[in-house]
Amino acid sequence: MALIELQNVTYHYPYVKSAALQDISCTIEEGKFYGIIGENGGGKTSLCNLLRGLIPHFYQGKLEGKVTIAGTDVMEWDTGKLAAKIGYVFQNPFTQISGIKETVFEEIAMGLENLGVPKKEMVDEVLRVMKLLNIEELMEKNPNALSGGQRQRVAFASILAMNSDILVIDEPTSQLDPQGTQDVFEIIQMLKASGKTIILVEHKIDLIARYCDEVIVMQGGRIVKQGPTAEVLSSPELPELGAVAPQVSQFGHAMAAAGMPLDHIPITIEEAIELIQKQKGAAK
Amino acid sequence: MSIELKNASFSYPGGFLANENLTLTIAPGERVAIVGQNGAGKTTCVKMMNGLHKPCDGDVLIDGENTRDFTAAHIARTVGYVFQNPDDQIFNQSVRKEIEYMPRYFKLPDEEIRRRVDRAVALTGLEKYMKKNPFDIPYPIRKFVTIAAVLATEPKYVIFDEPTAGQDKWGTEILEHLMDELEKDGIAVVTITHDMEFVARNFKRVVAMAHKNIIADGTAGEIFGNDAVVEESRILKPQLTILAESLGLPGQILTCEDLVTALTGLN
Ligand SMILES: Nc1ncnc2c1ncn2[C@@H]1O[C@H](COP(=O)(O)OP(=O)(O)OP(=O)(O)O)[C@@H](O)[C@H]1O
Ligand SMILES: Nc1ncnc2c1ncn2[C@@H]1O[C@H](COP(=O)(O)OP(=O)(O)O)[C@@H](O)[C@H]1O
Ligand SMILES: [Mg+2]
Ligand SMILES: [Mg+2]
């Protein structure tokens, strides 16, 4: 089912001549995991702002075209209800921290507190997400005395605690160590398995390749490519579109250039192993 | 002549011990990556190298000078540090002002200021942002503003704290080119990063940190070849190293080139 529908959407931020989003059309289906990739300034965050309804409710400016969220035009949505339905993890983890709470625990609980969730339930939920993100030992710490990656985990935890149906997540792993990054993808996978719809902006293409159902490539405010993950990521035109191909896809293209093309361009390690073994078998 | 940490430890006010007995030497002109788990103490460690943090135990020497005996401002002329969060560093109203700030503070002649700023801007690709307010430009570009501001001080050693975070293809290429240019000038570059492909492509020496300590210091091949270190520091091997290991290929394979050579060489 189409959960969010964008039809020919063009958007200008206030007082800006060029459009941040140009003629965007796409459908977000319920229960799927979407990856948004592409060059910086390409419009990824603006698309998130739109999907989350911050454009037009928070950012003024000029919006053309049609945005429908769960069957209702975005203009008609109540902003509070929209905030509860769609969780949003902002791009910059340094700004998502409220700065008004004294401990990590209170910081993560703040959203639930604002929703008026009963105390016991709130405490359980905060403990659950802290465990999930491996930040239990930070519970008592001041959010302003955290390392970069610890802050990003806390920002993500605060949104997870809200348990919304749709999650828009803008570069949640930029400050995370490689294992922590994988953990975040695992968590998102779990959320998907529980029926949530995920829209994720990421530069870490090898993980996008492994986990996403669909990929959207943005460049110059436009969607320049979208479709099933394997189809988009194995495309040789990806570099021209300002995106980076997965390491194993680059390797696949390099094998072809070296005169030993694999059967097709792989996007995951497992796939690459299979293709190389197949090639070896054929050579014998 | 080098940056030397000798059994250096650091505790934050309030008593939290973030670095324990670190011993590490960075030679002039060297290029070193620091990797490791979140909260391992990487930022804390490099802040000791430029005097923002003074060790509470042990010593940090910069070309023989103990950081305890000098101000952070003095040390910064030799060891430049680019903050992890650019917003902690930037305070001027325009990109140009931000980059010119230190050279002006040093009271350099106008011509020299212009030369330094031009070079820093060319290396970071900031030409079209010079008139903008740094806080109005996107985070990954803002990071380049802080890099340019430090380069304009022309330090002998520079430290980048997670410059790869959030960078796209363009940004990563700028960084790689910039490090090559600094190397030609004989400037040492210490880079903290979580991007292992970036490490594999650009660094011969890698220092791995975990829980307040340096747990390994060696070549990229040695670090990525050591499963215990990889696990303890919560890093990952480069994708193609994992692929090569699964295929049982011999030798150290870190990059695409290595792997294609290994496979096509078999025929
Ligand atoms: N101002 C502070 N007061 C108290 N503790 C702090 C402060 N800043 C950092 N810490 C703690 O010191 C430890 C090391 O932090 P540091 O910032 O050096 O980590 P890091 O290795 O750079 O991590 P990351 O990869 O997440 O940036 C962490 O446990 C962190 O919570
Ligand atoms: N709040 C804003 N006000 C004005 N222009 C903006 C704002 N946010 C983003 N833009 C502009 O919109 C374009 C797309 O940016 P953005 O959506 O942040 O891209 P990405 O997330 O892909 O880096 C850029 O030209 C950027 O400068
Ligand atoms: Mg963005
Ligand atoms: Mg750090």
C-alpha cells in the first residue's frame, strides 16, 4: 500500500532562487526499507523534511505538486499527530541533543514525557532502547560530555523510544564506529520486521546494498534513479550520478575492465563469492 | 623531533579517566590513521597532542617541548587540530574571516595572509563559499572550512578528527588529494576515521584504540589481518579483504586493485 505519495513536487526554501527539490515523484510503500543516497547538496535532507511534513509545516517557502501521507494531503495533517506518526532522526547528531537535560536517561525519555506516557512504561522503554544501542553505561552521564559517536547513539535512541510507524533517518551512523554502524542497520532491519516503514539517508553504500529494499539516488534536487537495490547499485552510471558503488560492485566493474567479467555485477560479498566461484568453475 | 606521548593519561574534570598510559610517536611528515570504537578516547588523545588537554600523568612532548610548559595557543602553531564537531571551532561570521583569522592573529603581512588563505581554499575547494556565513552551509562543507582555517596556520603536524564523516564522493576525493599535497610539503597528518576503505586506500600506518588504550600500532595490513584487534577496537576489515579471505586468497588484500591483480594473476 502507498503510505506516502509524492507527485511532481517542486520546493523552494524561502528567499532561495533555485529549487531544493525539483519535480519529485515517488511512492513509499508500507513496510519497506528505502535508502536515499547521492551527493551532498543533492536534496536528500530536503526530501526527508518533505516526507516528514516539516516542509511545508515548519519550513515555509514555495511548495508545488501533491504530497499525500497515509491518504491525507500533507497540508491537512495536524503537526502534532504527524510528529507522532513519523519519527525523524536529524542529520547532525550535535544538534539533536536538547541541551536542557542533565542525564542521558532524561534526554532519551524526553519525547515520551512530552507524549504523556506513564512513568513505568517510559522507564521500561528507555531502558530497552539503551540496551539495544549499547549505551546503558552512559545513563547517568551529561549529554554534553559524550564522545561524537555516543551522542549519535543517544539521538537515535530518543527517536527509537517514540516507537512511530514511519522512521525518517538522516545519516544516523556518520560518527559511529564500523561495528556500531552495523548494529544500527541490524536494528533498522528489526524495525522493518516489526512492520515499520523506514526511509534512511546514508553514504555507507555497502550496508545499503545489504539491507535496503529500494534505493533512491538524488542529484541537483532531482531523483535521478530509483528502483530495487540491486538494479540501482549495480548500474555503471552510478558515479556520474554522484554516488559511490559498493566495493564489490566496483570490483565487478574492474574485473570486466581487466578482461575477466563476472556473470553480472555483484552488490554484496556473498554474491561476489558465488560469481567468482562460478567463473573459476567455468574456466576449468 | 616528533610528537611523543609518554605514558600519558588524561581524566576529565569530574574524574572520568579517558586515556590510560598512552605511548605513541608521530614523526614529522608521517601519515597515521587512528581508528577504534566510539568512546575509546581518540579525540581525547589527539587533544593532548595539541595541548588542548594537558596529561594528568605522563608527558606529551612536541619537538622536545613538554606541553605542560606551554599554552595551547603556542602549541597550535606547530600542531593544528581540526575539531570533530565543526561548530565547536567556528566563530566568525564569514568563511573568509574564519580562514583569515589565525594568520591575522599572527600579524603576518597581508601578502602572506593572502597566499596562505588562497592555498588553504584551493586545497579544500571552498572558492564558492567564501562570502557565506559558515553556519548557513551544509555540515560536510563546514568541516572543510575548519580544515582550511587550520591549514592557513601552516602547522608542521595536522590532526583531522573524523573528516570523512558524512562526506560524499567529492568530499572524500578532496580529502585524499589534500593529504597527498600535505605529504609533498612534508607535513605530518594524523586522521581519526571510522571509514575503513578510506584507511585501506590512504594509510600505511594505523593506530587502533579501545577502552582508553592504544591496543595496536602497525601497518594497515597488520591491523586488518589481526582478528583480535579488529574485534576489540570494533572496526571492520575492508570489504574486499573480507572477500579475499572468504576465497582463501593468500597475501594482504586491502583494495580493489590488490584483489583484481590476485585473481587475474592466477590465470
Ligand atoms: N567533557 C567530558 N567530560 C567527561 N567525559 C567525557 C568528556 N568528553 C568525553 N568524555 C568521555 O571520554 C571517553 C572518550 O571520549 P572521546 O571523545 O575521546 O572518544 P572518541 O574515541 O573520540 O569517540 P568517538 O569515535 O565517538 O568520537 C568517552 O567515554 C566519553 O564519554
Ligand atoms: N534550510 C534551508 N534553507 C535554504 N536552503 C536550504 C536549506 N536546507 C537545504 N537547503 C539547500 O537545498 C539544497 C539541498 O540540500 P540538502 O537537502 O541539505 O541536500 P543533502 O541532504 O543531499 O546534502 C542545497 O542547495 C541546500 O543549500
Ligand atoms: Mg543532508
Ligand atoms: Mg571523537
